[in-house]
Amino acid sequence: MGNVLSAQKISAALDRAKNICIIEEVIEIAGNRLVVRNLRPADYENINKATEGATHEAELLYAWQKAHICYALVEVNGIDLRGVDFVEVEEADKDGQRKTVKLEVPTYLRDHLVSTWSKEAVYTVFRKIGDAVARAESASSENIKFLVPEEGPEEKYRRLVSEMRDIEDEVPPALVDKILDEHGFMKKSTAAEIKAAMEKDSQAGWEEVQRQKREAETAASPLLIELCESTTVSPLNPRSSIRCDLGKGHTGSHAASNLTWQDPQKSEIEYTRPDGSHPSSDRRITPTGTPESFEKRVPLSQMIVDMPQPPAVQPATVPATRKRAEEIAALEEEVEGSRMIEQHQIPGAAELPEHIPMLTKKQERINPQETARAIDRPPSVGLNPKFRPMR
């Protein structure tokens, strides 16, 4: 038979160990004093059972919050509910007779107290329960040290990815994409985005393959002849020189950059390209002049061009022999012609009076200051654009 220990000897120690890290929070709301605590494991099981019938999202949310409050309340306006399991109430049965019924404390609080609160009051008390839970978590781990097991590659990778996901919302999306791209990663994308990326990579890879192919062909078939060493002064820039594009020992004139020049010191040796064509045959322009003629050319901006000028238009001159009498006679003829036009007016047209009173009346002198004030008036509404504050 094993050892037997009396409960009286350990009751004191067990009483001290009861209700470890059960933290209470006092709430003063609308003149009422409430006390809530954090929950025990059995309370969470009862809360899950109490919310099983809720189907709608909002209904489930409110049932979840109310269930937490009903199991967390331990005091209401001085009424202590600690250690109370049931509450006796009188209810009428089917026959109308009153009888006493025992209800569990959470059920009684739900039907007779919490169901009468507003949504805002329920949310406030629910948040205070969260404060009690946070304080309990802090108190339960205070002065406690845990042995951290050695972290392997897989655990380290999972931890870093988890931490990266936790802080990803705090970093701008453009910066996240840039960092992932620098390390060769990308976010989960749609099929269209993946297809576009693959096409871009395929195009870049095809261009790289073609470039390598051209380099290989160039290295496999190098030029089998040496180029001519003859040079001449560039006609566009006298300080630079042009080297002949033909092979060493060719016959005839040197050719390069659509320019030909003679070198009498070179021997007459027949030259052709490996494919049988002559280099001078593909020259589009073959100037006949020598380099000296190019150096003597004058730029178009400095050339003097004689442009034919149109003859100047001479104003009509009045003969000096015309007499004063003839000028007076011409003026009189013009006056007579205007009078004839006035006499032959259009029938039915109103005749103009000889004297107009408004024109013959002497006008009064206008004061310029009064005119300026009448024209340059401030706007009737809004800000005056000509207003200048005094400094």
C-alpha cells in the first residue's frame, strides 16, 4: 500500500496555489461598477458550446462577446458572484403557477443583464476582458526562463519567413517588390502576370542566344587578310586621319569612308576579297577630288552668293510743270462730284439735317477725378485685387 497524506496538512499550501494568474479588472461604465476576470480553460469550452447555434456573422460576433462577459463577470454594483454557481428565480409554468427554478450564473446574466446592454457597452466590457487576459499572460511569464532548443535550418527558415510576413504590411508594397526581386523572389501572382514575366525572360534569353551565336560566327570566320596601312587626312576634321579599308598590297587607289586617294609609292598588286568581290565595287559615292581639294573648300555658311535683286518700285512723281491753277481746278472737280452724289440720294431715305443741336451745343468740361472714381470702382463682392495692406 502506498503512502497516504492527509489533506489537512497540505490544504494551506493548496489554497495559496489556487486561482494562479486570475486577474480582475474594474470597470466604471455609466455609473455602474463591474468587475471582470480572465477565463479558465473550462470557460472557453462553455463559450464554444454557447455560440454553436449562431449562423450569421454578426450574430456569431455578438454571441461570442456576450458569452465572454457572462463567464467573466464576478461582481456587479457590489454583488459578489465569486463562487456562486446557481441563481434561484421564480417562473410561471404551463399552468400559470409560480415555481422556483435554479439557473446557472452565466445563463442568468445573459438573460437578465447582458441582453439589455447596447452594442457599445458590450464591446467596451469585452475589451476590458482582453486587458485582463494580457495582464495575466505577462504575470504568468514574469521571471520565467525557458530553454530554447537548438534551431535547425528548417526551423530558422520557417521563423524568418514568418517574421517577414508579419512586418510585410508595415513596408510599402513597391519596396517589398523591389527587395524580393533583388533576391530572385516574387509574390504570388495571377496567371497573366506569370505569363508576361515568362515571355519577358524568354525574349531576353533568345536575344542572349543570338548574341552568343554572332560572336561564335565572328570568331570562327575571321578576316584572312591584313588591312592596308595607308592613311590620309580627314576632310571633315583635319586633326584626324582615315585608314584605308582595303587589304594590304591592293592595287589602285585607296578607299575608306566614301573617299579615294592615290598613293604612288604602292605597288600595283591585284586584290580581291575571299568571296570574289572587289572592295571598290560596293562604294556608293566615289569622289573624284583629292584630299587637297576638300581642305580648300569653303563652308556654305561663309560663301558669298550673289542673289538677283528685283527692280525697285519707284513712287509716282508729280510733274514739276503742273501749275497751281491746275491743282485748284482738280480739287474743285472733286468737290462738285461729291455734291452730285448728295443730290442723287436713295428714294425714301431720311434727309440729314443741316445743323445737329447736340453737336453744336458746347459740351461741359469733364472732371477726370470723377470719371476715374466712376470707372475704377472696387468689386461689389469678393476680394479687392488692388488692395494693398499698409506696412
